[in-house]
Amino acid sequence: MPIDSAHVRIRSFILNQFPLARKRAIGDGDPLLGSGILDSLGILEVVAFVEREFEITVADEDLLPESFESIASIARFVEDKRDRGAQAESR
């Protein structure tokens, strides 16, 4: 899977915002929640970042643990939201 700019921006945010992620040198598929890198407040920071950075809205029903489990899953979530938004605009 090629790494796109969304993936790179999310990775950069996580590494810059959460020192434990840097300290552990996490990979894109490594767990963020189960490892203690992200907690509930950290998830809120990530949600605010993706909403601002990618101009998407994260609804309450979107806040599923599997969507925010790793850098890769956050990137997939953002791409899915962007794709759904683009489809809705083309109708």
C-alpha cells in the first residue's frame, strides 16, 4: 500500500503530539490505544486534528476504537470519510 500524504501527516501529528509514540518508535500498524500511547483525551486530540487538517466531520457514531487503533487505521478512516464526502458531493 503506498503511503499518501494523509498517512504522512497523521503519522507526523502522532509522533509530534504524543512523546510516548516517539519513545517507542511505533510503526504504522502498532496499537495506539492498547499500548497507552493514546487515551480518551488523546483520541479527542486526534479527532480535532483530522477534522481540521482534512476538513471532515467526525460524528459520534464514527468514534469506534478500531478506527483509531493505529496510524494506519486512522489514515484508512480519513480516506473513507473523504471518499464518502466526495461521493455525496457528486450526487
